[in-house]
Amino acid sequence: MVTDAAILEAVGEVTDPEIPVLTIADLGVLRGVRHDGDEVVVTITPTYSGCPAMDLIRHEVELTLQSLNVPGRVETVLSPAWTTDWMTDTGKAKLTSYGIAPPPTSHQSRANTPILLQLTIRCPLCGSPNTTELSRFGSTSCKSLWRCNDCKEPFDHFKSL
């Protein structure tokens, strides 16, 4: 018998097809594992409603359950809506190493905490704060396109939600 912890760990290793260095656990897309009778139900929440990566993520989670010989299904939950606060610090570090500026940690959901004000995005390649947004829309809907004015390299920024 496969434990819930082992199931959660295994499905958590499914990678995001748009940003393959991130797992669905890193992103916070994996919300949990529960039992419904003889079935295991894996709950996921998309980063954006209509995210095209969700169909492949769902399929990969189903294949992972099959490889564990665990009868189960995947359930997509839209509420509460996904937020970048659900991303792990490890996931944010992976984004930086991959050349994508991670979203800052939001404090808006925490009572009596100042709201983080970020005037610029640091270049993930050289660390410079001297950057310019080129387009609010990047290679995927969850990213915007930026350029570093110091090293002159373009880079994606994972948008905060």
C-alpha cells in the first residue's frame, strides 16, 4: 500500500511543461491528496484559469498515479484562486537559476503587515535592478518580458498574483 505522503511526493515531482525546472509542488499548483472511497483524488489549482499547461499536468499526474498502481483521479479547483504566495522559496530560487525573475513575496494577505513595494525587477542574470519592462505579456500568460539595461539581456519575469 502506497502512503499518502508517498503519493503527494511522487505527484509533486510532475514538472510544469512551460517552465520545466519547476515542479507542481514548487509552483503551489498541487493542493493536496485525499481519499474518496477506493480512489485517491489529487487536487490541483491552475496559475491562471484556462492555463494551457493544465491538461498536460493533469495527464502527467494521472500517469504518476498509474505508475504507483494507485486508482485515482485529478480534480481541478479554482477557488481559492492560485497566488504566487503559494510558490515555494525553492521554486523561486529555481526560477532565478533558470533565468526568470521570480515574483516577490506578497504581504497583502497577511493582516497588519506592510505591503511590499517593488519599483523594479532585478535581472536574474546579473542581479542589476536597472531593468525595463518591454511587454506586460511574455512567452506565457504568467510571465512578462523585461530587459536588463546593464547586461543588455532580455529575461522573463513571473508575474505576481
